[in-house]
Amino acid sequence: MNILILNWRDTRHEWAGGGEVYISELAKRWIKMGHKVTLFCGQDVRGNLPSEETINGIKIYRKGGRFSLYFWAFIYYFRKFRKNTDVVVDVQNGIPFFTTIYCRKPKVAVVYHVHGKQFFVELPFPINIIGFIIEKYIFPLFYYKTKIIAISRTTRNDLVELGFKKKNIEIVYCGINGIKNHESSSKFYKPTILYLGRIKKYKRVDLLIKIMPEILKRIPNAHLMIAGWGTEASSITDMTMRSITRRKVDIIGPVSESEKKHLLSKTWVFVNPSIGEGWGISVIEANLYGAPAVAFDVAGLSESIKHGETGYLSKDESEFIDNICKILSNKALRLRLSANAEKWANTFSWETAAANSLAVVKSVVKNG
């Protein structure tokens, strides 16, 4: 099959996150299974990536910015893709590509999570209103009969609430990258809290800076590390420099794959203060390297973290602080959670995810 994927970004985009990893990992395995994959996505913020490139066998076309790429996807489809496409994978990042309007090929939609109130956290007026209306009302209207791949049970439930039929939604969980790096089993000398991921408003990384004084009252030698990049990175850096706890916080910025593995294997606890996720692939990656996780009891994260076994889910800010300090101060608990976290992470496989997702794609082509 010739598979065309329409996605907001690719893994080389400076704001790439778990969603881009998800699509990339599936696509490169589909290629190994004998299929051809083309990916259309937006150009990087700096505009410094090639307009055409092949990575892991995936032919990538980049054109347009955060919103204009939807228009360019329509143009590129008719100019470049239509004749050589058997099936379209339309990835919905709050706003779908509306391929149901102009494309007559079989289609599968991929949904990471339903954004809902995140539009009002991330986007300015009136774009936030437009995005909310599109996702809540227009997306279900145009994709009602489209087969959907959701990355978690919570995402599927949210889609059903929007009006989609449960029978049209298949869950394909994320896999996990690599094998645990055994170069060092020792942790950082100081009790370390790590956030690693995109720095966006809805991720609430600023909350970590705000709660550090309270954590330091209980764990005086605690240290916070923030790795990653995103639209709020400069704001977080400024906030850290103005904080009385600035000497207890390290802003690392973007990290390589080897640096990521090093940080995850050395940290004492991994945190994700997000208001909601599709799944929480960063949590599972942290688990693979023996890092228990603490987050809020919100969509996605409530599924990727097994409360009391691989980490803790928190009802509010006070409990979030309590859970972090509990893990930092109790070595026996930390070791138990760490062992459970590794076992949990190793139950996920990209090979399984690729096979399951391809089965959905094939079924759509067969019935299309």
C-alpha cells in the first residue's frame, strides 16, 4: 500500500512531542512490513528544515506553519499525492485536515487526545473559540463514519462523548523506544525531580517552579531539572531566574536521545503536571529507565500511571507535592515503584502498535 500521513509536525520539528514519535515509530515499521509511507507536515518554526526529505524510509514533505499547513495539505494532495495514494491517515491535533471533504480515498483518523479546555489555555482569542468549536462540533460532523485510532482508553471515551460511535474507534497504545541503558544504575547524588518534555502552557511546567519552596522545606537538598523546549520555554527560564529557589533548579533545554536516557536513568522521580494528555508516552519512557512518575489524576496520565504501583496520581497541588516528597524521602518505596515501573514499561511494544494500527488501515482499505 501507498500510505499518506497528514500530521502537524514531524520528529525534526523543534516542538515535536510524543505525537510525532507515535506516528514516526508506526510509519517506519509499516515500511519494514513492505509498504510505502509519505508524510506531509508543517515546516519548522525557524524554517530551516528541507522542504523534502527522507528519514527512515519515510518521504517527508514540509510546507506551511502552525495553521497554514492545512491549506497546503489540500494543495499538495491534488498536486503530488492523489494519484499514488491508497489510504490517508489524517492525524487530528485539535483540528483535523478535513480530508473527508476533498479526498475520496479510504481514510483513518488518528486522535491523541480531545483538547477541550486546552484550547483556552494554549491559544489566544478568537482562535481558541474556533478550535474548540471545530473539535467539539465540526470534527464529529465530518468524521462521524471515519475509522479512528485512539491512543488510549480515555481518548476513546472522550470521543464517544463527542458523539462518535465506540465501534468505530480502535485503541492502539504507544510502544517504547530502546532497551534500558545499563551503563549506570546509580542515581544522582541529590534527590532529583525531572520534567522532560515539551514546555507548553497546558503542561504547567511553571507549577514546578512555584512548588519548589514547599518541597525544599521538606527535602532541603532536593533539586529540580527541566529538560525540553516549547513556546513557554523563555517564560519558564525567566520565572526560574526570578525565583528564590533558582539555585535548586536547572533549565537544561533540548536534549539528545543519549542525554534523555542518561537523565531518566539517574533521576529519583519523574513529574508531569499537565492538565491532560492523550496517554503520556514520556511517563512510560521514564518508567523504562526505572523512574517512578507523579502526575495529576487527569485524562491519559490516569491510564499511563498505575497509582501506587508505578507512581502516584494526585487530586490537587497539595497531594502532588506530598507524592513527590514521599518518593524522594523513602528509598524502599522508591525502589519498589522503580521495579514496578520497569516491568510496566516493558509490556509496551512499537512492533505490536505497528501491527495493530496497520490492521486497522488494511481493514479500511479492504472495506473502502
